[in-house]
Amino acid sequence: MTLIIGNIGIGLFILILLWIITLVVFVIGVKLQSNISWITLGSATAITILLVIIPTDKGTPVEEFESTEKDYCIIYKNLLLAILLLSCFLGSVCFFIFHCIEPVHPKPIKSFYSEEY
């Protein structure tokens, strides 16, 4: 038995919650300059791929498929998934452009000897 809320299954809500938590941990991890952000991003990607690949139910035979009504909510589900994937891709590109390739300017050397504080 599947739980359906507003014609959307519980699996999509799990994925949305997973990516919201991943985004929060990623932003905090990047701010703290920790590797946990990349581990979280990789884990969320692996879990998402795993959940998308695993089938949820067995396919319906051709006789039953022809007699049932067509479900047009799949269009909205695919549109939502496309928007999520596009925003994830754009966020990754923006992060790479604005953070990873940011130039690092060296501090000028004021004296030959190092000063101890």
C-alpha cells in the first residue's frame, strides 16, 4: 500500500526532504570549509539514484493497461523533477564559478624575518 498525498507519492516527499537537508548541510559545510559538505552531496546523489532505479511495483500486463484511465499527473511529477535537477545543476555551476575558481591573493611580505605573536 502506497501513501499518496495530493497525487504525489511518499517517495518524492522523501527526496525533497533529503535534498533540503543536504542543501542546509552543504551550505554550512562550505561556510566552515569542511569536507562533510561534499560527502553529504555525494551521499544524497547516490541515495537519489538508488531510489529512482529501484522499481516500486511490478508492471501491469498489457490487457489491464488498455482498460485503465491515463494518469496525466506524471507530467507534473516529471516537471517537478526536471526543475529540481535543473536547480541542482545551476547551483553546482554557480558554486563552482563563485567559490572554487575564486582567485586567492597572497599577502605582501613586509619583512624577511617571521614575527612570532
